[in-house]
Amino acid sequence: MQVAELDSGPGAAPAGAGTRLSGHGSVAKLERAVGAVVEIPAALLVVAEIVILFVGVVARYGLRSPLVWSDELASILFLWLAMLGSAIAFRRGEHMRMTALVARASVSQRAFLDLVGTCAALGFLLLVAWPSYEYAYEESYITTPALQIANSFRAAALPIGIALMALFAVLRLWREARPGLVLGAILTVALVMAGFWFAQPFLRQLGNLNLIIFFVGLVGACVFAGIPIAFAFGLSIFGYLLLTTHTPLMVLVGRMDEGMSHIILLSVPLFVFLGLLIEMTGMARAMVAFLASLLGHVRGGLHYVLLGAMYLVSGISGSKAADMAAVAPVLFPEMKARGAKPGDLVALLSASGAQTETIPPSLVLITIGSVTGVSISALFTGGLLPGLVLALTLAALVWWRYRGEDLGHVKRAGAGEIGKTFIIALPAIALPFVIRAAVVEGVATATEVSTIGIVYAVLAGLVLYRHFAWRRLVPMLVDTACLSGAILLIIGTATGMAWGLTQSGFSRTLAATMAGLPGGGATFIAVSIVAFIVLGSVLEGIPAIVLFGPLLFPIARTVGVHEVHYAMIVILAMGIGLFAPPFGVGYYAACAIGRVDPAEGMRPILGYLLALFIGLLVVAAVPWISIGFLRGAAG
């Protein structure tokens, strides 16, 4: 994104470079044309997945006649959606990366680091291109059980998606107006790769010390340099396998495929699209209006409304960015009019984002279920109370901070107004409970239930709220594919890293170390809290879970910690890290959505982070908060 902004500005090229600028214009047109060709099928794939899964639910639960091919077809299309979405995210510059340090650099330094990130990503794509082709070819010998077609039709998504991302990387470098900067970035990446290649004989003698070199040193250097997280993971595991082992590199592509195409993860794009629908149809606005009429006259009332709205919206969208984008624009103008400081608003928005990480259908909950085997239904049931506990600790701090607020100019809403806003908001408020009931009662799986929510939201927008912007539908579908591709590529490369760690024996060593900590389960939980706060601030929740979940959850069971209880602790700890400055990227996302300078929220958020940490300790100390309802259901 930085490169595009620098290129498009006036005077980006030196005088006399008209021919070169003309060439850059042609490259930009080519990039847009290829982008359009990729976006159209990606949008259609989102629609196809929604239709296939919803028809599957109707056939199985409504008609008692299951479609044996629906999940298989959905899985085939899902890998294509993931790879085309990754290509769209690459073209837009929307792959997740850590920018806390890059943002402090000068404009020219940021431009150079952006080009280094592009070159590093291109290097990984070129390295993995041939193994991905080999993998797709090998899959041609496998026939799918229901549809009886070659599995290469699905696996071909990997080399084609990789080729598209590589093409977009080349086009991005080609249209850069400063060839010297591009050449410098290419040489920098090439020299680093060459250095590792020539160090191969030395590296092979180091044994498991290579884990630190590649999975700590190289990953850390790439992430802090602003290289997208997915490609940082990919470069580290590719380099580790190529330079220190004799493992065929096609195996890495297989592990990426396994991580990205797990059928449970299909709920990621569907819940992302559901979140966009909630905002577009006005359902989020209706919920916020009801809460504001109920609590707007109380000291700090709109702050309580923000907490409550984030709690309810999180139960719908599953995406923190979608949650904040739905709530902040509705509440912030009125809160500022009442004298609230922008820094405090964005601090509370960030804290409420961390607070709601466990509320179903959180994407992190779904990811935990997919990589650890923990029941999605149990996670959905166990996630409600921990979020409420953290909401109460935040509310206590809001009460303290705003106990002297002057509300002389605020008019209290009457019973009639409250009742009217409640009736309007009722369909929106009911949606989280519809979603949870559908999973718990067995109407739909955690993957399929999102389609029920989508159909519900479409009908509510068309019939009840009469607010459905058809012109926004295609951009929303493309945005869904883009965000999903960015998330799923991280999961794919992180799955490769996790496999590499397991094969090296690191998982056994870690298990023995953690299981041998004095103090048993209590010490294990304490160490996990600290570790995942740090991991959450650097990696975000999903990649951290994919990387370390399969290693740590079996240890939790060994030391007597219930897996659902442990999941809640881990998620809340990562949420605190994700929204804690200076490294937490969630905090900067909240600042961008609230249009507030990040510096303004640094001090106010400290109190909220302390409140969140206290709430986390309460959840960790009282397992019943996470698993009490599970036992009740079992009984």
C-alpha cells in the first residue's frame, strides 16, 4: 500500500521520464485487468459456498435426505477461494503484517522496506512454485470418493494461486518509479538468501539449534521488517527444510494444503461475509440504538453501550475488525459530543475488542477447534461467560472514571422510545442466539451455521429493515475473499511450521519441559498466559494458535487443565496482546477505524489493559466460568 501511494503522487518520477511513466501506466492497467479476472470468480466462489452449505443443511435437517457430495464439493471450491483470496489480498497489500517498527521509519525507509517485503514474498513464491506443481500432479492419481473426479482439480488451486501472487509481485516492482530502490531491495533479499545457501554445510551440523535460527531469528527478523506474516512463516519453514533436512519440499505444500483446506475453516469467509451483511443491513445500528436509549442517561452510559454492542456484534460477525467498524461510527460522534476524549474512546474500543475474543462465533474459537480437535460446540458454549467477566471488569473501570460526568444536557429516553428501539433491534439481538442454538441443537455444524445467519440477515435486511444496498454486494463478496485468503494463507504456512517443529522433536521436548514445571496446572497456566500475551502482540491470534495449539493443548490435558478452560485462557491472553500497544496490531486497527491518533490512546488504555488482566486472572482461577455450562449440559 505504501508503494502504491508513493507511485501515484505527483512528481513520483524524475523529469524526462514520460516514456517510463507511460509504461508504468500500462503495467497498472494490466494489474487492474488481472485483478478483475481474479476478483469475479472469487466473489462467485463465496456465493457458491453459501448456497452449497445452506442447501446441505436444508436437505439433511429439513428433508431428511443428506447430500453426500455437498461437503466434498465445498472443500474443493474452498481451496480455490483461499488461493484466489490470497492473490487479491497480495494485490491490495492486505496480507497481515506487523508495522509497529516500520511505521517509525522515514518515508523513504518505509518505501524501501515495502519493496523488500514484496521481494521476500516473491522469493518464497518462486521457491515453492515447482513443489506446488509437483504436489498438484501427484494428486491427479487420487479420486474423490463422492464426485469421482481427480483431486488435482482441487490441488491445482495451489500452483495457480502462487503464480498469480508472483505475477502481482512482479507487476508491483515493475511499476515502481525508482528502479534503484527496486534493485536495492532485490539485492538485499538475494544476498540474504545466498548467505543462507552457502551456510548450508554449517547449518546441517547444528541440529535443533536450527529451530532457533529459522523459527525465532528468521521469523522475527522478517516480521519486524514488515514482511507479511504468511510469507515470513513460509520462508522460515522452506529454508529449514531445504537447508537442514532431506525432506522433499512437496511435503511442505501438502501441509499447507492440509492447514488451509480444513472444512471447519470454511466458516471463516462465511462469518466474515455475515459481519459485513450485519453492518450493511443496519442490524448493528439498530442494536446500538436500543442500548443507547436504555443506558444513554447514565454516567458513562455510552461507554457501557459500547461494551454491550461489541459483546452482541461479536456474537454475529466473528471478526474483530468488522465488530469495531460496525459500532464505532455509530457511537463515537455522540460520545465526543458529550465530552469524551478521543484517546479514551479508542482505548475502550480496543479493550472491548480483546474482551470479546471468546464470544462465539469467534474465528479464533473455530481455528482452535480445527487444529486441536476440541469440540466447536463446547467452545461456543464455554466462550460466553469469560467475555462477560471481562466486560464487568471494564465496566467497573468505566464507572470509576466517569462517576463525576455531567449529564445535565442529556435527555433520558422514555419507556415508549426504549420499547420502540427494542422492537426494532429485536431481530438483530436474536441473531447470536439463533446461531448458537442451531449449533447446540444439531441443526447445523459450526461450518454450516454461518449460512443460516447469512440467510437470516438477508431476509431481515430486505423484509424488516428494508435496507439492502445491492450495489455493495459484489465489493463485499470480494472483500470477504480477500480477508479470508489473508487469514488462510497464514494458517497454511503456520501449519507447515508446526509440522516442522513436530518432526524435529521440539514438541516432545516442549511437552516434557512444560509438564515438568513445578506447581502442575497452575504454573502451566501462568506460563501460558505470559507466553500468549507476547505471542498475541506479535503474531495475532490465528497464526499463534495454529503454530502452538497442537503442541500445548495435549500438555494442558496431561497436567489436568480442561481443554475448553485452557482455550478461554489462551484466547483472552492473546486478545490482550493483540490490542496492547506498542506492538498489538489490533490497537492500530481500532485507531484507524475511530480516526484517532494512536498516541492519544496510549495512556488511557493502560487502565483498561489492567482491568482485562484482572478479568483474565479471575477466569483462569475459576474454571467453572468456562466449563460450568458444559457440565450442566452433560448432566
